[in-house]
Amino acid sequence: MNTRMNGRAGWLRPAVLVAAIGILTTLVSTATPAVEEAKPDTGSGGTTTTTATTTTASAPHVVKVETKVPSRRKVVRRRFRPWGRPSPRRVRQIIGIEARRWHVSASGLARRVACESHFHWWAGNGAYQGLLQFSSSTFYRGLRTIRTRTVSVARKRTRRVRETRLVHYSDGHVERDRGRRHRQVVVRVYKGRLPRRPSVTHGWAQLRIGAQAIRGMSGVSSAEWSCSA
């Protein structure tokens, strides 16, 4: 029996020793704090620096706040083609524009147009055509002394525009918010040119020649019309 006990004791000693080593290894690994591996960072100059990884991300914060207030006056420029075949409503608009441009009476020019064509660009009477009933020779005589082919029309209106508040954050995103209303005057400027060789019935060209004739600065005399201005 002693021989059996001694045999068992001899077998248990290595097993106890292995178990003890395993317990000690577990305790050591639990007690040692985890350290993140430092990663080498090579700069552009070839110098290697060590950068520790940060695990805690900071919340974005406000970097800048700005307020954009709309301008009191805004000018918008557009190109357009002067009307060659205007409706009666547009004919009246052209009359007002050309009368102001050449400092003549808009009502006088309108009376002459109403008498000659009833505001119809397509009106005709034999050799005489258009809003002011030009013959071909008279029209092109007036066209040679037209001074300028540039046409400029301005339209003005008032509107209310809100200001914009921009909040910039450290992470790059921007928040937009609408603020107070401001009064703004919007001026729309339309510019165009009369054709170099328009047809005899071109409405805008006829009215420009007619306005300049009333002013006395055209190759066509105002006395050549039977209808008074």
C-alpha cells in the first residue's frame, strides 16, 4: 500500500506544479495594464516619430459665427433681343423707353403711331409699312442717322430678403439659419442691339427713328408724316 501511495504522490506532483504555473500566469496577465502599441510615424524628412493613438474623441465645438446681411441694392444684368414684331402692349412700352431716351413726348409719339398703324407692326398701305408707315427709302435714310443701335431697359422693384446666420464647427460642418428681413431694391438691366440691317417693318427700329425725328436729330423730318405728334 505504501508503494501505491508513493506512486500516486509522484504522479500528482507534476500535475500540481503545472496547475500552479497556469494560475500564476493568469494572475500576472490580469494585473498588468494593457498598453497600446506605439506606431512609428515617419515624417517627410525621414525622421521617425512615435504617435500614441487617442481613444477618446472630443465633441465638435463652434469655431466661428457669421451673419450675411443682403445688400440694399442688387443689380441684375441680362441680354435681350429688341422686339421686331411687338404686340400693341409692347409697342407702348417701347414708346415710353424711346421717349425717355431721346427726351420727347411719349404721348405725342403714341398719337402718331395710333394714327398711322393702330399699334400694329404689320400694318401696310401700299409702299408704306409698319408702325409709322415708312417707305423703304425713308426707313433706311433714318437708319443711317440712328446714332446708336444700343437698347437699354431698366426695371426696378423692391423686395424683402432675409439675412443668413452661419455657424461653423470644428469638424467642418456648417449650420445655416434665417434671420431678420431686410428691404432690397432689385434693378434688372436688359441690354441689346438693333440689327445692322433690319427689315422695314422692324417695330423697335421704326420707333427709334420716329422718336429721333420728333427731336429733330434724324435724317427723317417729323413734317414728312401727315399724322401729327
